[in-house]
Amino acid sequence: MIFPKFEVKKTTSYGRLGTILTAHGKISTPSFFFCSTKATIKGVDTWIIEKLNTPVLLANTYHLMLHPGADVVADAGGVGSFMGWNGPTYTDSGGYQIFSLGYGCVSQEIKGSPRSKRYLKISEAGAEFLSYRDGSKWCLTPELSIHVQQALGADCIFTLDECTPYHISYEHTRASMEQSHRWAQRSLTAFLKEDSVYKKTHQGLYGISQGGIYPELRRVSVDFLNSMPFFGHGIGGSLGKTSVEMREVLDMALEKLCSDRPIHLLGIGKIEDIFDGIAKGIDTFDCVIPTRLGRHGGALIRPNYWSDAKEDYHSRSSINLLKSCFKNDHRPIDELCSCPTCLRYTRAYLHHLIKSKEITAGSALTIHNIFFMNTMMEEIRRGIDLNIMPEVRSKWLGR
Amino acid sequence: MIFPKFEVKKTTSYGRLGTILTAHGKISTPSFFFCSTKATIKGVDTWIIEKLNTPVLLANTYHLMLHPGADVVADAGGVGSFMGWNGPTYTDSGGYQIFSLGYGCVSQEIKGSPRSKRYLKISEAGAEFLSYRDGSKWCLTPELSIHVQQALGADCIFTLDECTPYHISYEHTRASMEQSHRWAQRSLTAFLKEDSVYKKTHQGLYGISQGGIYPELRRVSVDFLNSMPFFGHGIGGSLGKTSVEMREVLDMALEKLCSDRPIHLLGIGKIEDIFDGIAKGIDTFDCVIPTRLGRHGGALIRPNYWSDAKEDYHSRSSINLLKSCFKNDHRPIDELCSCPTCLRYTRAYLHHLIKSKEITAGSALTIHNIFFMNTMMEEIRRGIDLNIMPEVRSKWLGR
């Protein structure tokens, strides 16, 4: 059997059910992938991540290329083996980090925060940047990205694309899209080359659609992607500034995308956006939100869950355990949650750990948030299967 | 049955076997206790600590008194319940932290490092200090220490003593010892008082012997302790500057100590010192070394274990995984170790995590070191039972 392989099991107006079969196991879709950026989810060991029924870890080509280096990871047998993870893995192209370090990330841009001033020079060849570790000059070309991702050996990998800032002109977006298409072509050529040092037989390549917020460009990009033999599609480029804009862009990006390939929405992880994306036909997501939130004291929670919860936090999808209202709250985060954190710890204890700057707080909350997302995704899959998605949505979104 | 209860099972020249029965389970001795200072072992969840066969967690009265406060912990049902730990717990008196913050700790003193300048005023009443959190003034009296430790509700607790620096005169040591004896008497009176708010029926109180490096004072202190109805004995005061001096002081401190009580050696955790202490009759130890070492990249290892190991680290009891010689070392820390870290991770991966400043490194190494200590202590108990201690010592110490 040739891996990876995608099968659609059921398509409904609430989303579709499917399976991505990889050499390291089956991914049931819709699925949410966690980011193991530098080959770890910060503060949580992989044997614990496995116990939480985590489907996939997505590691970062940019970081691993700079340290420990693709050769060390390849010697270890690939990124999964390196980090002691037996399940499926993905890697991104490395582009997002380079561009966000150069332009500043999207949230900084939207908030008007000062941009990073790091060196970044984009040319037809690729993206030239300086290592954050030692200042050495690198040029990430489509070919180098594929080479490194083959060395890292994940089950699925992505083509290099230019990640443009949010508010650029139609002309700029078009030029960037066309360059990303040429890079996608070069990535595919490098990927298919038979004599590459780290050529893998069980790796699938995702192309990434572009076009920003412009319907015409989105259509052009979809046509381009459909015409190329990629295993999967990533939805890239600017998705707009708000959830409403994102839904419009997704409509454009998904309208004509061929439906026999898995569709991945890059960098999206808010609960509401996940439900909306799935309804539009997205199969998989990745985002740092659940794990980053945990490290900063945030616990994901179903809205309106505690009938006696205080007004100021019960309507949200997370609670911030740093708040002093939790000092004497001897309940678990969620009394129905069966994650190791909710089975053992109270909000008062977690509040104490955060106030005491204990890293155990970050581990414990990350564990809860991972389990929360995995449980929610499992209920979503069941919801699609049993046609009870309105109930599932209401349970996890409160509306 | 009244808890705690101590039973000696077997006494040999290599050490003695025993059992401390507590309301939260049995502690087989000799035993090594881990320090959960602020009610956590940094970076490792209590459900994981339990899986590693950890016998006891020792929490810190000084820290918990300042945050979250004894009342919060009492409301949670005591320190074990607060931190989600089902097994036995100990607390110290809080004195060590106050005195080490005032005087500087022993290692700083021995190394000649600059002392801390924190406010500390010792009087007959107790030790006056300022909170490291908000600068508020506190006076830790023997009675307050007992009150707080009853609120924290550990299975075994300690009397407040003055922790003197290493190199003080005979006269100063004697005066300090006499004051500590008066504090011990006040502690016991407070402990036995029937109408205390947080009075516990299942708590045992340890007295602590003093006398520094002076044989005559050690004898006086032992006589004093033997005459008082403490559940257990702690060996306190200066133990000297070297392992050789420590062995001499232990001989003085143990010679006439009544043998029907468990004997705890405070703050000792080097492998060699543990073997020596056990041979002299110590039942239990506590120390931050194994967990602190793990957070700083150190993995405990049996000397001479790897036949192909490099000269520069194989004769030691730990390896520092920050060293570049581990960059491509795709072996586990110890191939015969069955801890979760050794089953999943290589030295190369741990080296990468440390170099990348990932907190997962600290968790993974702490887990290994806890498991290492617990496995060693189990083999020591078996070694005493089966009269094969020379073989056990040779396996874990290399000599």
C-alpha cells in the first residue's frame, strides 16, 4: 500500500468524515494537529501526549533546520523517532516563521504592534534570512525546504510559499501568488526527484492555495492547485482580519477545490473557527493556541458549563487561572473532564502554581487543553457520523 | 491504629530495614524523599511522580505559609490533597529556608560566595524575617511552625530549629543548640495541645539533634532528644564540610540515639552519602539534588555503565547532557533503565531540548532522576534483606 492515502467516508452540510492513512497510523478527520515546534510540545512529554489520544504532531522545519540540524534528525530516524513519538507527523515548509520574523506576525500587524526588524530578502530563488541562533546567512529555497523536510521524514509535508502580510494590494497579492505557484512547481519537482539523498517513499506533499482576500486570485490559485498532483491542499495566504472575513475567504478557497484530497487550514485554532471551517469542508487544522494558552495560565472550557460561575468568565471559551477569584476555588477546571489534570488538580492549586511561577502549571494546563481539543474533535466526528452536529456545537460553543 | 507507626524489620551492618506506617500508606525504609517545595516537583505532575513509585513528597512550610497560605491548603484538605498526591507527605519546619536566606546556604558559605543580605533577626521568641513575596514582616516561632504544619496536615512534621552556619565556634554552637532544645520543647507542647485549630490525630513529630561538629554537644543533644516523646529523630546542625567529616559527625549523632524511632538525615542526597548514611543506621533522607540536577541538564547514571563511554564523564554519578559530545548520541541515558524518558528519548534529543531551552528537558530529566533514585532505594532495601549490599553498592557506586 502506498502512504499516505486519503479516503472520504461521509459528506454532510456540517462537515465531512474521512481518514488519512499514513505509514505511522490512521488520522480520523476532521482532526486538529498540535504544534511540536522544536520537536516538543513545551513541557509535555510525548508519552503523555500519546495517552491523551493526540492524532498528529506538526513540527517546524525552520527551527529544526537551524537546530539540531536536519542531519541529526535524519540520523535519529526522522522527526517522529527523534522526539519519541510513534504516531503520524507533519512538518511545515519553514516559510511561515521566516516571513513572520521578517514582517512581524499577523496578530502584531492587526494590533499595530511594532514590527520585527529582522533581515529578510525575498527573491525568485527563495527567502534569505539570518539564523536567530548564530546570525549565519541562510537562503530557504523551495528545493532546500523539500530537502530538509525529506530529511525530517514526516508523513506529510508542505510546499514553500510566501506568507504575505494582511493588508497588501491586489497587485502585490497577485505577484506573490504567482511566485508561490512557481515555488510550488519547483517544490513538486524536487519532491518527485528519484535520486534525492533523503527521498522517502511514504511521504505526501501538500500544495498551498494563495490569493489573499481577492476572489479572482483565489479562483486562479485553486485552478493551479487542482492541476498539480499534490496529495493534499493547504489553505494559505491572508484569510482576512476577522472570523467573518475568514469565512468569506474560505468560501472562495474551497468552492472549486477538488474534493478527493485532504484540506488543511493552516494556523487556525479558535473553537468557533474550527466548527465553521469543518462545516465548510476543512479536514484538518493546526494551531499553537491550545498549547500556548496553557503555558500562560489559560484553560479551555465549555461556555456556560458551571451554573454558578461568575459572569466575567463563564461566557468565554477559556478561563485565566491567574485571576484571584480562583484562589479558593477547590473544584477542577471541568468536573466532567477526565484528563489527568482535572482528575487530580483544583483551580486553587493551579492558581497557586501560576502565582508561584512553577512550570508544572504550564504542563498541567497544556495537558488539559490537549485533552479538551482531542475530546472535542472526537465528538465532532461522532456528531457528523450521527447527524447530531447542532447538539455538539451547542455543547462546545454554547450557541 | 495510631499513625504514624515505625517498625524495624531487620538490622545489619549495611543498614536496617523498616516500615513507617502512615495514614496515607506505608513507607519502606531506607527511603529517599523528594522535595515538593512549593507543593510541586518542578515540571512533573503528581500523577507521573506516583507512576515512578515515589514513596514520599516533602513540602516546604516556609513557602506554603507565604503562598498560598496555610488556610488555603487546609481548606483543600491538606498539602497532599492540595497537590493531588495520594501518598505520604512530610513538611519541614520552615526554619532552613529562613536561615539559609539570612545566612546564605551552606554551599555558598563553603564556596565563599557572597552571602545574601536579607533581614533576619533571631531571638528567644523565634526568627523574624521579611516575606520574599511582599516584604511583610513575619516571626516564625516554634508555635507558629507547628500551627502551620498542622494546617498543612502532612503525615510527619519537624520541630523548628536554628540552622547554624558551618564554621561557628563551640560556644556559639552550644548556645544555638540550647535555644533549639528550648524551641523543640515549645514545639512539642504546641503539638500536643488538645484544642489547637488544626490539631491532627494522625501526625508524627520529629525532633532534630544539634551540636555541629562537636562530639560533646552532639552527645548532650542526643540525650535531650531521647528524653522527649518524639515520633522520630532528625539529624540537624552542621554536618561538616566534607563527606569524611559528615561520617564522623553521623557517628557522634547516632551513637546513643534510641533505635526504636525512625532517623531522618536532612538535606543529604549524594549517592555515596546515602550508602554511607544507611550503613550507619539512617532510615530516611531528603534532598533537592536529583530534581534540581535534572532541571539543569544532569542525568543520574551508574558509573562505568557504558563500556564505550568517554573518559571525561563515565566515572561520575551523572552526565551533563548540555555537553556537545551528546549531539549525535542516539542512545538512551541508560539502556537498562525503564523510566519513560529512557524508553522514549535519546541523549541527542535531550541535548537538543536543553540547547533549545525547552522546559520539556527539565521534566524528562527530573523523571529519569526520580526513577533512578527510587529504583536504587528499592535495590538497597533488597540488598539489606538478602545480604548482598556489597554487590548493590558496587552496581550503583562503581566501587
